[in-house]
Amino acid sequence: MRCMTTMAKSYNDFIRQKRLSKGLTIEQLAEISHVSRYTISRLELGESGSISLSKLEKIVHALDMEMGDIFKHSLIDEKTDNFFKFMNTMNLKDRQSYVDLFMEIIGFVDDK
């Protein structure tokens, strides 16, 4: 989970700036994304810990971005970047299967 925390801190400001550039409050973004204000606030403050990828994706899409957009502004190494690019080439079913397997391997529990 340390990895998710480090990644969150590297893009929390980017998400906040994107929200502000669209003239949205945290409450408005919460309504659009169907993610709680509390979760969005913690994400922007870099305190989100292990936010689920599904919640992060909802926030990103509500800001008219793709997941790759936030990773471009983070401190991700080339190998990790290539991994995300590869995952984006898969169809949704295969990608979800690989994500589930990976999460099981690292012992991550999604808080759906």
C-alpha cells in the first residue's frame, strides 16, 4: 500500500488543479463523479492511502481525463509507465482479470 500512497502524493496537486481549472468545487466534483466529498478531499491532500482504482477512475473521468493523464504527471518510472500502456491495450475483461490477479498477489483489498 506504500506504493499507492507514494503515487497519490505525486498526482494529488494535478487533480486539484484540474478541478479548479474547470471551476468545480469538491462538492460538485463529488456529485459528478459519484465519489464522496471526503474521498476527493483526502485524495487532493495526499491522504487517500489506498483509494480504489475504480473511485480514482470515476474522479478522473469526471474531470474529462483518462487514467494515463494523471500518471503522466506523477513520478512513475519507465517500466511502470510501459506496464500501464500495455494494460490499456487489453480489452476490459482481460484487463480486469490481470488487475484482480495482481491485486491478489500484492495482498491489496479493494474497498468497493
